[in-house]
Amino acid sequence: MARAIVLINTDVGMEEEVAKMLSQIPEVKEAYVVYGIYDVVAIIEAESFDRLRNVVISKIRKMPHIKASTTLIVVEK
């Protein structure tokens, strides 16, 4: 199982809406509005790294109100 943490910057005031939209994506296991450099953090899982990449590029990055994202691939213990 491939996992990643996606750090997201949103348009001002759109944090809650983006977190709700992320929650509709099956691969998004958790989504949180946070304070600090980023506005939303999402934990995603997929059956492969190719599928994980596809989710980030074709679903998350193309969502409205997302200005930028940084993806951290989780390295298993």
C-alpha cells in the first residue's frame, strides 16, 4: 500500500470547503484544516505509487481553490 501526506495551500477562506471536497475522494483517508504555512493536510492511500501519483495529479491538484501543494511520500518502516 502506497501512502502520502499532501500539504495544501488554498485560496483565502476556502480551507473548510477544500477539506470537505478532499473527503469525497476515496483515496483520501484523512483531511484536516491546519494553521501555519499550509492550510489543509491530507493523508492519502492507494494500491500503488502510480495510482497515488494519479490521484495527486488528476484529482487533488486540479480541484478548485487549491493554489499549491507539496506531496510527501511515506517510507515504510
